[in-house]
Amino acid sequence: MSFFLRKSFSAGPIRLNLSKSGLGVSAGVTGARLGINKDGAYVHGGRHGLYYREQLGQRQRQAVGRGVGVEGSEAEAAAPGTTEVFVDTGRTFDPPVQPSRRPPVEVPALPSAWNRTAVGLGVGLLGIVIAGYLGPMALAIALALPFVAVGYGAVERWRNQKAEAELQRGLEALDHHGDPRPALQAPSAPRLGPAQRAWLEFQLYEALVHRATENDDAVTAADLRGFEDAATLSGDVLDAAKADAFTALLDALLADHQLTDAEETALRRLADRLRLDEAVIGEELQTLAVMAVLREELAGDLTPVEADVPLKQGETCYFAGRGRQLVARIQRRFQRNNVQYKEVGYETDIDGQIYLTDRRLLLVGEGSRSYRIGRVLDEELSLEDNTVRLTLENRKNPVILTLPNAPVFAARLQKLLAQTA
């Protein structure tokens, strides 16, 4: 069983894509959508029932990390066989969701009786060859080894079958809202090997936890604690099963591309009932907090804010805060094992203040930039590196911004785009 986080949902018109390889958000306003996945950048678009999806640069390079629009004199497409690697240059503000990787957990599995039998047979045959030079007694012992190996394999297969039968019994009890623990005390259970018993405990506990996520009344916190006290599994394995069930419920709630207040409350209540440590599901809890901010911003009205720079007559400011405009440039090239690599990273173009008005996006620092709202064709918010990437009309490379509160900026920009669409 693998533990991973991969889901897609929307907060209004903003789509968020989360996976173990990174977190990203994309939004489209005119039928085109630009996004990032594990294979790099892709375009998805269309209108009136006709749609297309194309992986950018898929034929030219093997994408590693995140695809970006590279500016400057080295903006040419990578040659065939070149691998592009995105490196963190420290130019972005800290992201609102810190990616976390759960420590690897060895999930109990049924032993392979055939593998063990094959190993025993191999050792026995080798022993026969060697024992032929050591005397009759050694030869007799070596001749017995293959039969011992076959017998041991047969016992392991019998134990595996008994464990699978007891698992079925426990799952049937759960289906009838019963207690699966009697399957662990069945007459055949004591004759199970340590590996089979650990596998049976994990499978039953995982099913019990998933049932707890489906119905608060079907499995109580006391039921879970009772099973945990009786089990021989380690705390890390138990936490892995609970975290996986929590993520599965989050996936299910996000299947409709929305996360309501009631659903968020249910998730937080489940985390308490499972006694999940915040360190185990920290990334998911941070995502819930960000989604709450986006939900509030998209549901509310745009509120004017003060701008400490001169605006045009009749122009209204809706966001003012610290930010940077970035450019993605090649940092270095190198070759390893006959493979060409190029490292791409962000560099600062302007560091200063960012203002969002009903007419334009304004950056003021050592120099200034101004982009009309009407030129914005697409918006992408990345929670992975805390950037907002804007695709503008008649501009080859995207405008890449980083802000301490990028989700708020992205939500307000999305509302303005919706009003002007």
C-alpha cells in the first residue's frame, strides 16, 4: 500500500492540484488553462464542447521538477536528451503550505512462501555438492535440506491462507457493524506466524479506521483505542493507517471540487477522533487553512484598500503589499553519465510593492512595471513555491510574482478577471 496525497478541487474558479511531487493551482479565464504537473507544464483549453490538452516540451526534453518560462539570451528550447532541473534560488517568499514527507513505514505483508522454498532448495542443492566431499553424514543432512525447505514453504502457505480467511471473517463482521477483533482470537489465529498476524492486524485496523471515517456512530474513538491496545503493531504503522484514511476522506470530500465549512469541520473532528498528530497531517491541515482563506475571499466582496502611490482618476486599489517580480533563468549547465542537464532558477527582476487595481497590476521598486488587467489571459497560483504566474496577451514569457500572501492576491485578481470577462 502506498501513502500519497493527490487531489484536485476548486475554490470558485480556482483549481488546485495537490500531489506528493508538489502543490499547484491553475485558473483560466478565456477558455485556456495553464497548469503544472509532475511531467512539467501543460496547456488545457477549449470552448463550446471542443477541448485539447498538450504537454509542453514533452518531445524536446524530459521534465524534472517544474517547467517554467525561461527568459534571457538562453531561452532557446532544450536540445533533445537534455534534462531540465528546477532549483530553489531562495528568491520566493515562504509558501503557505509547507510540503511534508511522512517517514517511510514498512507495512506488514504476507511472506512469500515460494521465495522461501526456492531459497531453501538452492541452499540444499549447494549443500549436497559441498557435502559430497565431506562424508556420508554431511551428505545425508544436505539431502534432507530440500525436503525441509518444501515443508517450511507448505506451512507458510497454510498460514497465509488462514490469515486471509480470518481477514474475510473480520471484514464481514465490520460490514454488519460488528467488532473485527474476534478474528484475532479465532482458534487458528494463535497458529499464525508473526508475519501473518502482523499483516492480519494491519488489514483489520486499516478497514476499521476507514469505516470510522464513513460514519461517526459505526466506529467510535473507544473502538479504535481498544483495537490499538490489543494490537502488536508499532505506533508508526498505526499512524500511517490513520493518516491514509484521513487523506482518503479528504479526497472524497474534494471530489465535487468544493470544500465547504461543514466538510472542513468534519475533517478536523475526524483528526481529533483518530488522535492524529499535527506533524503527521501537517500539510493537509495547512491546505485546509489556505482553502478557508480562498473560500472567504472568493465569497466576499472586493473591498478597496489604500494605495501609497498615485493612481489614475477613478482607479480603485484592491490589494497593496510586498512582492517581487521574478524571471526564470538558466543557472548552470553540466553533463553527467552522458546526459546533458541545465538548472533553471528564479532571479529577482523587481523587489518592492505590488498593487492590484480594477485597471492594472502595478509593481513599484527600483523601477516599475504596469500590466493592464485586460491583458491577463490566464492565472496560476502555485502553493509549492508561493508564486502567481500570469499569461498575458502578446507576451511570450509569463509574469511571475511572489508575495507573502499570494493566495489572497490570486483570489482578488480572479474576482477582478471574472468581472471584466
